[in-house]
Amino acid sequence: MRTRLYSLDELNDIPGTTVFNALRSRQAYHLHKFCMSLMQEDNRAAFKADERGYLDKFRMSEEQKRAVLDRDFTRLIDMGGNIYFLVKLSNTDGWSTAKAVSSMTDLTPDEYAAMMRSGGRSPEGQRSIRGKK
Amino acid sequence: MARITAGIATSHVPAIGAAFDQGRDRDEYWAPVFAGYDWVKQFQEREDPDVVILCYNDHASAMMLDVVPTFALGMAEEFDVADEGWGRRPVPQVVGDPVLAAHLAEQLVIDEFDLTLMNALEVDHGCTVPLSLMFGRPAEWPVRVIPLAVNVTQFPTPSGERCWQLGAAIGDAVRSYPAGLNVQIWGTGGMSHQLQGERAGLINPEFDNAFLDKLVDRPEELRRITRIEYLREAGTEGIELIMWLIMRGALGEKVEELHRFYHVPASNTAVGHIVLRPLG
């Protein structure tokens, strides 16, 4: 066996964090294809005119489509999504990245913005689920 | 012979580009961010570099869906600005240097770095926000740019040590280029930030400031930082800091710090910026 500096299980040990990897990338391939389609104005217009009909052109799971319609970024991340793809959706909505990001926390967008202005979320107690440090 | 005359690091937050494009760069929220980049604009006027090797990450604009290259070098004459969902940034097209890029590609692959070569590439805010911060609003960018896109999004990213080694090889490749070019290398992204999950909004000023300190005179300590340590300490997107090690690795052992800036926040992110001059 080759040596490793740490077990990959540690990737699951960071509180409130999902590490995006090759398997997730594959699970979200069609979701991400939809997201990248929003890089064209014509497609943004078509999506806004008929969100459900536009989504049905992609081989996404029903759960992924539902989460897009609900703008449920937490679910989208759970289903393999990565924020850099997902912000194409929030950009299309005219949301700031901060608003999209804040929706995954227990804070309102205003509370989240206030937290950031006062220095952001401290890493204390946020580094490890097992170690609680 | 070509020379690397400076290494520059900066964050590349998209909201900085939006604030800049919409003329909000001197409002109450953004003025302290942009003030941190006044010095470097004067510096660039004096330095007048010919080419920038710009290490950045593509944010699912040109890569990451169908292909996920670990290191991708931009070979083209020009690179269009990507539409990331709210229209293209109103900035000049990025002009490349295919001859130097081909030299780099040749030397780096010979040196065992199995690069992906991009003959067509649209560049996103990762590339254009640093250009705006360094040069303001010119009609044309005053430098040619060789984009070097690094996968910092999909685990496993390259290690910090691998990035350092790539930077060292880039430094050697530039120094073996016959034309007398003034070349800068930029490392962009970071500093601490996390854009997903309940832990979103993470900022770690202790980690960031130690990183800035060590970048100057103890880079060997930075080379040992593991991916998991970046994720835990600097956030899932804070691992972009490995791209700063490509820049630093290209500068050689000793550097002089010319300028430094650190500010929290720009949107979700801790902004860091440093200008280094290689010594010897």
C-alpha cells in the first residue's frame, strides 16, 4: 500500500462542509450542464420564461429539478452540485453570490452580510466533527 | 533572456469585478478594498511588464464540466471574456503570447509536468478581476497574458508542494527563453473563504496572515500544508491559496516584500494581496 498523509475519511469530518469530488461531479453532470447553459442570454431568457419546460431538456433527476425550482442550494450540494456551477443559476436570478451562499446557513441574507462585515465565521469549533475543535 | 521581475498575489472575488464595473469601487463598502490596490497600479506603470503568467482557477466557465484538467495552459492569441450568468464583464479581450506559451508547454512537459494545453479558452473573473485590480480601466490590457488554470475545485486538487514544483519549473523555463522579456507571475484566489454548507462564511485571519508572512521568508513551511489542512483552516474555497505557491515557487529562494494588503470582507472572502521581488 502507498502511504498517505491522512485518511480520506477526514474529508467527511469538517462540520457543515461537503467536499466536491469526481463521483459528485459525475452525479451532478446534467445539473451542471443545465447551470452552464445559463452562460448564454438566450438560454437565460428561455429558462425564465418556462423554468420547468427548460429543465425538462436536461437529463437531471426529478429531485435535482425540484431543488432548482425551489432554489434549494443545500439540496443541490447534497445531490452533487458545486457552488461554482450553481452560481450561474443565482446570477441568472440577479442574486449576489453572498445571498446564494447565505441560503445554505441558518442566517438570513442580512444576518449573513452582517456576520461577514464583522469578520466572518470563526473557524473555532468548526474544524472537526470528531475533534470538536 | 527573459526574466521574472515580480511575483504578485491577489484574491479574485467576482463581487470585486461587479463593484468595479458598476462604478461602486469608491463607495463605503468597497473603498477600503480598492484602496489596497492603489499602490500596485503605480508599481505596474513603473514596471511595464511584457507578459504575465496568470495562475487562476476556472469557475465552471470553460472547464470543470466535460474536462477537469489539473493544470491547463492557455496557448491562444486571444482569450474571450466568459459570460458567467450576468453578461460579459465590460473589460478588454485578454491577449495571449502563443510563442512563450509554446516554450513553456515544451519545457514543462519535458520537466514531467503533464499539462493540458488549451488552444481555445474563455477566461472568467478568476483571470479578469486581477487584471482590473492591477491595471484599472485601460482600453486594452497593457500586457500579454498566459493563463494557467489550476483545478482547485474538485478534490483532489494538486498539492501545494506540486504547485511549488510547477512554479519552480516555470521560473526555469522563463529564464531559458531567448527573448528579453519582462515577465511577471501572478498567483490569484484566496484567501480564506467557504462558499457552501452551514460553515459558509468562514474566515481565518490567523491562518491568512501567517500564510502571508511565510510566503516571504519561510515558504518551505507552506509547502507542507496538506489539502485537508487548507479545507479545515481556510475553507473549501480557501484552497485556492495553492495557486500562490506556483507564483512563489517561480521566484526562487529569496524575495523582497514590496507591498502587502489584507482586508475582510469582500462579499464572502478575505482579500489578500502581496507584491514580491525575486532576489538573485
